Amino acid sequence: MFEEDQPRPLLEVRGLTKGFAGVQALKGVDLQVLPGEVHCVMGQNGAGKSTLIKTLSGVHQPDSGEIRWEGKPITLPRPTAALDLGIATMYQELDVVDGLSVAENIFLGHERATGGVLHVKKANAIARTLLKRLGHGGLSPSTEVGTLSAANKQIVSMARALSRDTRLIIMDEPSAILDSGEVSNLFRVVRELTAQGIAVVYISHRLEEIRQIGDRISVIKDGRSTANGLNVTDTPKSELIRLMTGRDVENVFPERKPVPVDAPVVLEVDNLELFGHFDKVSFTVRAGEILGFAGLVGSKRSEILETIYGARKASSGKVSVQGKVLRPGSVTSAVNAGIGLSPEERKSQGLILDEPIFKNVTLSTFERFARGGYLNESAERGAAREQITALELRPADPDRPARTLSGGNQQKILLARWLVHGTPVLLLDEPTRGVDVGARAEIYALIRKLAAAGTAIIVVSSEIEEVLGLADNVLVIDDGKVLTQTKASDIDEHGVLDLVMKGSAA
Amino acid sequence: MSEQNTKVAEPVIEAPAGHTTSKANPLQNLLKGPAGRSLGLVIALALLFVVGAVTSGDRFLNFENMLTIFRYASIIGVISIGVTFVITAGGIDLSVGSVLGLTTVIASLTSVQMAATQSSWILMVLVALAVGVVAGLINGVVIAYGNVVAFIATLAMLVGARGLAELISGRSTQIVTNRDFLRVMRAEVLGVPLLIWIFVIVAIAGWFLLNRTTFGRRTIAIGGNLEAARLAGIKVKRHLVYLYVLAGLAAGIAGVMMLGRTTAGTSTHGLLYELDAIAAVVVGGTLLIGGRGTIMGTVLGVLIFSTLTNVFTQNNLDTSVQALAKGLIIVVAVLLQQRFAARGPRKREKPGLRKAA
């Protein structure tokens, strides 16, 4: 698509930084986009992709760094400035108005009109031409957009970009809302665009897709560029994964203690299945064992965990704790039988942020402290204080609202909750997400200590290294299927990725 | 987008000065707690009293008039306490006024009154309460298990219960003839009418239930974060049903009080009470999105509105002016609360924003 004597970049970004109240979202991002290429930008959740897009489309202003358009430095003080230059953005949540027609959506904001009177026929005619250019001449300009599929709404969104004489289209995970048939159609349209000299910045974290559609790749990790303009064809997937996830900080994983051979099986999952999410899954976890789920984003690890917990109702199969079979789809049944869950989204699923630490700690046990429905807050506070000391939770004030704590300490609240409950089974979904490196080591040590005390633990994490470092045994999961079950010490990160890639290739 | 939100919401905060000093200054502590939140309401109420005293003098400031204010507040007050629970859990109940009307109609039916004459006046009370409970049960089941939005479900009950009340009563006023019932309802204890005592008792019971029991804890937990409550093992659906039953029960109690005060049951009783109740609850400081509720605030909210009405009546002012004043109070109160709410936690959360604000 481009020659060795490189053409002048259409868009050039150098050393872009952007901070929000207390968080540095971009710490130095570089990007060069050539005319007519599909430039993929990859990165994990939280890497800063969205902030980058918003900075390039004029929604956010960078704190420092340079943006050049055809070699000239520019500023984008508001979204219309970007549009006027010829930079259009297709957001993940499509910005089309359902109640308006296809043509009305295409010209939204720059209607074809004289003195406020719309030229409906003219607009429809231009819209038809634009749709034809995208290979969708069959789409009628007068159709109401609300009746269209997500794929066709994307087409409308792209036609809108074309209607403005756009030279660069930024697409934020456009395939996320499409099925596989629609994705190949999207690719066809993207190629139509690039053939006309329009550059496309394609944001995604789906590796296979990028392989198919991309010309060059840039990778962002933790707000920093880790790779710039790599050639798609000669960059192996494993290298991309390393660039996306590669940890430059050494993790201190606690030493494993061998699980005694005679340790009883505490959790038994037998042919558990949830249609549309994962196939029959079977495994057991013994007292003192840490089982890890390794797999990439979208492998359905969390869904399996939530189904075990009853937060999702299994289609078939059964879960038993210490021989007692749980009622499917009942969290109460799971909690009563002795399973605790520390959910993936700590804030939205785990904590009541405005309530004090101690009430969050006793959220699943406050009835135990109560007598005849009468709460005993001092006993609750006492129990919470014990855990605060044991887990070294900071600040050590049980009355402090959970909102004011750091991610690591909020995670400790959730651990404390189940420690007070005394559950023999603990499910930990992303226990170190949003937790800084120092606090991570502390949480790892706590998890290991809990296992040593006889708790059966399942750990799910999108960081393969974390799963392998922490767990005794590992299930490698991809696309709702268990690819293998093995001892954590018998496999490394590359082994897991090889399995996952073979799985997705098949 | 989500990546950035989660990151921004990840404050690593040093201990804010002043918050940890729980024993340093008891007065300061009191002002920061729930009492402090109610302080604004107490001041507003005091101001109204000053206005009343200045404009009407002794006609306003006498024991009888105080009783009038409280009597006026009592029925709407009982309803508001029921609604406080529902709103604290993040729900809403628009049907309480209609349900009140329905309870008065059914409890004053000739057949019910005859049966009551043959047995006991308590039968009328029980019938009214039962009607309230059943209406609340229907609301709760439709909302929790039918997954209908509370606003819609209780709006349907608002319309339906009023219609049913009209059908049953034939839109006529049913006079209460049971002498025992009327005698009890008109009774005074320590010189204070029973209606006011009922309000006081319901308020105290409500405060206790919300702040000191597992029921209250569940209510606040569900309102604060429904998903977290569910994943912690709280039976959310069942509790939601209980909450709407509680609101219905409060409407039933209010229905009994209404029968006693007006000595008649009619389908028009309780018209628009749901709006007065919601106004009182919100002015009182209960968050409409749930997670924080205050019975004390609700009681003060109700008293502010009833005092306002009293002051206006004493001065022979137009009821339209009164409605206008009510509207203003609601907006100003909520605006003030939002400022306080925004200032409180945010100051701790994002120190960097203070300059901008």
C-alpha cells in the first residue's frame, strides 16, 4: 500500500500527553498515519486508546505534544475543527439518530438547505451517491435509521464522514458490535475507502482482525507508545501480545506450597454450560488450591465464574460445594453454601462506595451480627477492624467511606468481606485490576495465605503472567472452551498463547 | 471511553484532615453527621415560624395552632415515611395517594361497617391495612419479578386504584357510622390528638427500622449499589417486594387516619398525596437515586410544608401563591443539597478540582 520511499504522513502525532484529575491517561504517544493506509492502534483496556481518539477528534485538548496534519502543526480546539480538516471519528456507540432517515443522518449538522428549508431531493441524491461509493447503493436514503442493523448504521456513519470530504476516519472498535459476516463486509468497505486514498485509523484489540485488515500497527501500553508503525505482515502475534501486555515491572509472587494429596475437594464443577457463552466445563478445586483461569479478553472466563456463583443461570450442569449441590442461578444458594465472589468491576459490582468500610466488609454477613433484626454495629465494626489489621488495610478507619480508598485497599475490603463470612471457596475476578504494583504483591501474598489456611480459590485475570505466577493449577480458556488443564509450573506465557492461537486458528 | 472512566475514578487519597478526628470536636462531628444535614431544614422551619409569629402573632404561636400544624402534617407524614423507604432503595411509589383513597372506600363499605359493628371497630382498621398491603404487594411483585420499572408499575397502580375506588363507591361519599371507631380516632392522649401520636409512632418506628435493623441495612445497600448487594448474597427481589408492601401499609395507616379525621370514605381522598410525599422526602434530604435516606429529614420536610400552609392560611393568602412558594422551596432545597453533596465527597476525591470550582 505504500512504497519504501515513504510518502509524507497525513497525520503525525509526537509525544502526546493528557492527564485527567489525578490520572495520566497519555504519557507520550507517537503515531504516523499515511494516506490510504489502514493503521491499527492496539492496546489493552485502559491503555489510553480512547483518550487518544478523543484528542485527535478535538474532544480533549492535549497537555503537551504535537499534532501535525500534512506536515503542518495544528490544534483541534473542538470537534468541528477536526471535521473541517477532514478527520472524522466513528465511535463505538454509534452516533446516529434513530428517528431520522439515512440521508438526514448523513447530513446531520451540515444540512443541505437554503434559508432553513431543506433540499430533501438533493440530499437524497447525494446520499445515494455516497452510499454507492461504499458499495451499499441498495440502502435507501429515506429509510429510517432506527430500522437498520448495527452494520448498516455503521455504513451510514461512514457515509456521513464521506459527505464532509474526509481524509482520515478513526474507527473505534467497529467490529465490536458486528457478527462475523458483517465484519467481512466492514472490511470490504474499509478497503473501498482506502482505495480512494482515505486513511483509516482502526482501533481494536482483536489480533486476528488486525492481521486481516491492517497495513501497519502501533501499540499503546499504559498511555505510552510501545511500538510504532510495525508492518502487519512481519510482526508475529506473540510479539504484539508482548507489546500490549509486557510487564516491565517484576512481580513478586509468593512461594507455592504444594497442595496436600489428601486435601478434600471443596468445589466441584460438573459439565457446567451456559448457551452462547461457554461449553461444558468440568473441574474440581481442593482445599488450599489456587486454580487460575488463563485466557485473553473475551475468552468468557468471567462468565464461567459468574455462573458458578449463580449470578448467571447455567443452562445445564451442576456446581457443588463440599458435596452440596447449588441451585442454579441463585447467588444466595452459592453464598450460603460457602462461595464468595470478588467481582471484576470492583466499584460497580462490589462496593457501596458512599458507605463506610465496615458496612462494606459486613455486606454479606451483617445479619449474622444482628439479633432479631436489630443491627449490632459495634460488633460489625469490631469484625471489620480485625480484618483491617489482618489485611493491613489503609486507612485503618472502619468508618471511612469506601470511595476514598485506593484500588488495592478497596480490593482488600472485598477479601475482608469473605474472610468475615468464612467461605471455603473464593472466586477472585481480576483481583489486581487498577491496583498499583506495590499493592499487587501484597494482594498476591494475601491470596496465598488464604489458600494456605485451606480456602479453595479460583483466580481470573487478563494478565496471564499473574495467573501463572499465583495459581497451582491452570485452565487455559479460549472462546468459552477449556483448551487444557495443567499445573501452573508446567506452562509459561508463551505456552498459553500458543494454545490460544491454535484454538482460534482451528 | 470506559477505560478512562475507570481510571479517573481511581483516586488514591491521603487521609483527609478532619475526617478521622471522630472524637476531636463533638459539635463539629454532630454537624457533619445526619443532624448537620437536617440543620438546614431546622433553620428553614424556624424561619417559617418567625414569619408566622411576626405576621400572625398569637394566632400562630399557640398550642392549638401547633396541634393544627401537626394534625395537618400527620397523614401526609405517615405516607411520606413509607415512601422514604422505597426511595432510599432507589425506587419510587406514585400510587400511595390513590391507595389511600381505595383503603378509605373499602374500609367504609356498608358491609365492612356492619361487620365491624357486630364485632369490633378494629375490623375497619384491619381492612384498611390489608387493602394497603395487597396494593403494595402487587406493586412489589410487578416491579421485582415482572421487571417493570417502578415508575410505570406504580403509575398504573395510581390510575387503577383510583378507578377501583370510584367503581366500588359509585363516586359517593361513604359516611363512617361506627361510633367506636370515631370515638377512638378522636381520642386525645395527654392533650394531643391520636392522629399526631400515630404520626409520631410511625416516624420513630420508621427511623428505627431504617437505621437500626437488618431491613434498613438491606434497603440502603440496595439503593447504594443494587448489583453489589445482589452479589453479596442479599435477596434483592424479595426485599423490593417488602419495601412496596411497607409503602402500601403506610398508605393503609394513613387511610385509617383519614377516615377518622373526615368521618367518611371517598375515592377522592389522598388526591396528589404522592407528589406531596415525594416532595417532602426529597426536600428532607433522601437521595432520589437511592442509597441515602433520612426519616428525620422527611418529618422535617412534611412539617415545613404544613407550617407553610398554616402561615399562608392564617394570613388569608391565595392557595395559588402557596403552591408557587412550595415549588420554590422544592427547587431551592434540592439545589442546596446538590451543592452540599457535590462539595462533601468530591473535595476528598479530587483535590485538583477544588481550584476550578
